[in-house]
Amino acid sequence: MICLFTAFLEKALAQDNTITIPAEVVIDKIRGGLLGQILGDLNGLSHENRYINEPGNVQNYVPSLPDGAWTDDDLDFEWFYIYEMQKNRELFLDYDYITKLWVERVNNRVWCSNRFTRYLMDIGLKPPLTGYQELNPWAEFNVSGQFLCETYGLLAPAMPQTASKIGLNYTLVAINDEPAQTTQLVDAMVAISFIENDIEKIIDAGVASMDSKSKIIPIINDVRKWYKEYPRDWETTRRLLKEKYTQENGRTRDRNGSELNTGAIIAALLYGQGDFQETMKHSFNFGWDADCNAATAGTFLGVVYGYRKMMTQPRRNEPQWLIVDRFKNTTRDNMPMDETITSFADRLVELFELVNEKNGGTKTVENNVVVYKIKKESPRPIYFLPETSRKNTLVEQLGQQIKDDLNSDQREARARAAYLAICLDMDEALKKANAKKWNAACYDLSGYWKIMNNIFRGDFRTLNELANKFEKAGFKAPKNRYSDNDIYFDKEFWKDPKMIY
């Protein structure tokens, strides 16, 4: 198959930049990318956030899913989007529809920026507002931009711009700015992996897809430099990465932020030298949000390998890769309970054909071989970092709505007005104008205990700044704030309304 693929590529580029690839190659790589993503995620779970100050020490790794796959947050957001995209034959679901899907389906096993997003929807906020860091403090740094986008790259082989456009439509629900740059990085790298096996060139394509002002680019450059200086000493590269790019002394921002985790992905790819198992092992050992990082790196290598090569076990004298074809739904409401890895991949193949058709590509037969003709794209950024403060723009855009909502007879609208006003520093003026209405709106907001929980849960700079705004506005934090490592909400803190407002 590789020889067939190479032969086609050698004569593939025409004047209109159309490439011709055998259909069996494209489909095999889509399936391989999905399997690599699943393996990285689920085999990486036992390493998630275990290696913060020091790296891991995984010596051997054999990919395995003896009980099949199951829904984890690295997979299940993309899964329900893919399901709906296929059902509606629509690549870009609109934000009203996306909000409806979240309210119906995202009601357990949701963390960090996605959790904050979900509960902002309870007071009627919709994307992209839910992904603005002025309203969602996780959105400034959260890894949702990179670990919730790989699947979209599988829909756009050799089309990095299209891959980024699709990915951003969904990741901007919960993040923006620098994390959005990682969406472009990852989706472009996945798209280019279909036509390029060289890891350095794949990384080049990813960097070319980011805003040149992105803070992530120097991190990637540093990791590449350290790899060249210490090609046999990944521990030194890991130490240098940690020392230079730790943001908040190893707390939430570092465990769950784009900076260290993106650096870890790039390092794992370089030190893995194109070998799937070695790349996964390094993804685990570099640590931080290891399952997310392994899922991302695994997608690239899965595309490069292809499904058949992965399933025929590229190494000899090793235990069999036991992969059971099951994708069990354990997290998302109103979604199929009989999905398999194969049926998930079938959805991706169908959507790729839709993408290719919309982009001017075709499916035809040449020399008795079924082929896809794909309009190849050059990597370039689609989403750029803002030049000026977004806060002033939001005040201009939302100011009148906030005033109208404050006078609404709907509890949700009044709560939304209070939340937005505090985030945008409009609260003192509104309270001065009508203290009675303002206090009533704050009381309404205090009843949304999940939002309150989000505000006073955890310890990182942007969240602390938001919590301080709410305390200044009269909201009271619980006596014991949640630590970074708390996972579940504790509703006991919020049974007494006096503790809230």
C-alpha cells in the first residue's frame, strides 16, 4: 500500500494543486488516526497528571484495549459533534444548535473550561461568548483547544486550512486566543500527516498554521532546539521545558495549560522518531496532562502508520496488540449505546467525502483503482490573536442587553445580566443606578450554584481574579475553597443561601 501511495504522489501534483490518492490509503489513514487517538487517550489515563515536578519512568508500552474503547472527555465531545455533523450533513453546526446539544448531552464527566462553559449555558450564554476568557477564566490557557480537535483533522486530508476551520468551529465553544492557536497547530498537523511522514515537516506545517504572534511558537522552537542539543537525553529537555514555561508553580495552569502540554507533545514526537510506541511512551513520561497529549500525538502517528500497519503489530517478539472493536458510551446522554471503533471511523470517512466534495475534490477511478482527487491546501492561520482588548468590545456589544436583562421578568435573564456585568466591571454603575433591581439580579444568580461553584473552585490567576470580582460585588466564597485536585462538585457548600450572597 505504501508503494502504491508513493507512486500516486509522485505524479499527484497538477497545476491546480490537486493530488490523487488511492481511496484505500485515505480510508486506512483515517481509521489509523482514530485508533491512535483512542489508544493514546485511554492507555494514557493512568499517567494523567501523575508526573508534574518529575517525569515518568515508563519503560515498556504495548498498545492494548482488551475491553474495547469507551467515552472519555478526550473523545466524547468530538464524537457527539461528528454524529450530528453526519446526521445533518453539515460540517459547521451553528452555535444555537451546539448549545442545545450541550444542554442535552453534556451533563456528567465534564471538566475545566468545558464545565465552566456548560454551566454558563444555564443562564443563556452561548458560544462564542462561553469561550471568551473575560467570561470563562479557563479559556485563556486550557488544553481543550488541542485535545478536542484532532478528529476534525481526519476529515480534511491534505487540507490544513479546512481542518482548522472545522476544528475552530467547535473548540471556540470553550476557549479562544492562544488555545485556539493550538487548534490550528494540531488540526493542520493531522491534515498534513496524510501526505507527509517526516515529523519535522509535519511540525513545520503546524507552526505555519498559527498566528506568528502566538506565544506557543517560541515554546515549539525551544523544544526543537533542545532536541537537537540533547537528542538522547529527553529528561534534560523535559527539565528545561518545565523550568522555562511553568506558569504558576505547578498548579492548575501548568497541569492543564497549553504551554507545557504543547511542548510535551512536540517533544514526544521528536524523541519518538516516528515510532508509535516510543512516541506514546514519551507522551506518558513527559507528564502533565499525559492522556490528552498522548491522544494528540497518537493521532499523528496513527495517520502516518495507517490502521492496517497498526493492527499487524509493527514490532516483532512482543505481546499481541489486543484491540476489541467496541466504543462504549459511558458519558454522553442521548447518544448511541452500540457504537464501535469501526462505526465511529465510518462516520469520519463519510464526512471526509463531504468535505472533499465541498472543497472541489472528487472520487473516481484511475487505472482500475478507486482514488480521491483532493484540492491540496498550504498551511496558514485562519484565526488571529486580537490586536486590542476584547473587554471594551464586549461592553459595547453587550451593554444594552445587560440593562434590558436586568429589567426582565425572567430569572435566567436577570442572573445573566448580573454575571456579565460583574465580569465586565459594569456592576457598580448598575447598582448605583438601581440598587433594588441589581440586588435582585444577584440573588437570582446566587441560585445557580453550579456557576458559583465554578467561580470559587480551584486556584489559578485568572480564576482568582474573577472570584475577587464576585466577592467585591457581595458574593461570599465558601469557608474552604476547593483545591486544584478536587474533581467533583460538593453541593453541601451551597445549601445555605447566606453562604452565597
